[in-house]
Amino acid sequence: MNFKSINNVHRFFHYTLVLIFITVAGISCTSKNVIRPGDTLPVAFEKAKNLYENGKYSEATDALETVISIGRGTDTAQEAQYLLAESYYKNHEYLLAASEYDRYTSYYPNSEKRQEVDFKNAECYWHMSPNYKLDQKYSKKAIEQFNLFISRYPDSELAKKAADYIDQMREKLAHKTFGSADLYMRMDEYEAAAIYYGLTIDQYPETAWAEHALVEQIHAYVVYAQNSVEAKQQERFQKAVDSYEKYVQLFPRGDYRSEAEDYYDMAKVGLAKAKDDASGAQLTENKQQSN
């Protein structure tokens, strides 16, 4: 065996010994924190807390559950309940964390940690809020919880952050409603599209989607009228004109002003023609009746 081979063998054994040492040390550290029958409440809590502080959140949750069950009604159980919620939160298990934060406030409503816990509870739902295309139940729940937080703690340093989170969620909800309207447009369901653009405007007027939605509503009514029977065109072109007037009132210096005016011009032309056609039809009818 040459020198290089011997060196490689030595290196292999060195790495193996290091790996064994790390594994044994990890097992030893974990075993020290295993709660055993006969452990006192302080000892059990210390073991659970060590797991939490070392970032072993999955193991910490089991240990903290044990502490809570054996220490119910004590200050130690209260602290364990808080750390249990925090363990789930830090392990990104937000639904479980929200449930445990809820349990904490239910058991300890007058705790000095109440404000922090209420905020974290709301924040769990913010973390679970998905892409705007998906179901937005957690976004709505986050808004509900943050609004509740602001009403409870209007002077809190966290109130501004809560309001920012609400704005983010409302932008997402507006985007989803706007996206539904766009989908209806692509499906040639123009009336449904106009309704959903209207919902975007009415429900989320402060969002970045409101102005664009109002312009697209004008467009939807124009196309809807153009694809309608003559008897319905005048009414539907008028809706496009009404939407334009609303746009001018709400966004006099809007970014989509030029586009809105183009659709408005189309609506005026269509409305004038529909009125002329209706007048002509009425004259014809009158003549026929007189004859």
C-alpha cells in the first residue's frame, strides 16, 4: 500500500470517528432532555425548554404538551403553553400555532403576553395566506384578526404593522376579484365580468386594482352592448357611460385616463346609434299603426 492510500485510509477513519462523535453527542443531548417518569415539574419543564432553545421544535412540542398536562393550573404550565405555541410558530406550523395561541388567551386572558400573543395569532393566518388565485379564507381570517387586534390595542406599537398586513391582504383579495372578472371577459361572459369589476371597485376602493377595474368595467359594458340585441344596446351603452363618469369623478388624474376615454368614445357612438335606431323603429311603428 503506497503513502497516498494510507493517507486516504487515515482520512476515512478520521471522518468516521467525527461522524460517530457527532451522532453520539446528539443522541446524548436529546436523551438528556427526554422527560422520564418521576421527573418533577421543574425538571420536566427545563428539559422541554432546552429542546425549544436548541431549535428542536418538533421534540419540544411533545415535551411541552407533557409539562402542560402534569402542571395544569401552575405558572409553569402557563409558560409551557406559550412556548408550545411559539414552537409551532417557529416550526412554520401556523395552523397549530394559531390554535395554541387561542388556547393561551382562553386560559390566561389577563397575561402580560396577551398583546403579543394576539398579534402572533393574527400573523399565523397572514403566513398561511396563499397566492391570490387560490382560496382566500386565511387572508380573510387574517384581516378579521388584525382588525380585532387594532380595536383592542389602538395605541400599540404593533397597530401600524397590523394595518400594513390588512392592506396587503386586501390587495390580494382585490387581485382575486379582478382576476375573476378578467376570466369572465375571456369567456365572453361580459355581464358577469362587469359585475366582478364593479365588486373590485366597491369592496376594495383603496387598492391599486380599483382604478383599473373601473376602466375595464367600461370596456366590459361596451362589448356587452355591442354583442346584445338592438333592444338592449341603449341600456348597456348607457351603463358604460355611467361607469366612465364614475371614473372621472373618482380618478380625475388617473393612470388609465386615456384608455377610459377611448372606451367612452366607443360607448357614446354606440349609444347615439342605438338611440337613432330606436327612434327610427318607433317612427316606423307609428306609421304602421296610423295606416
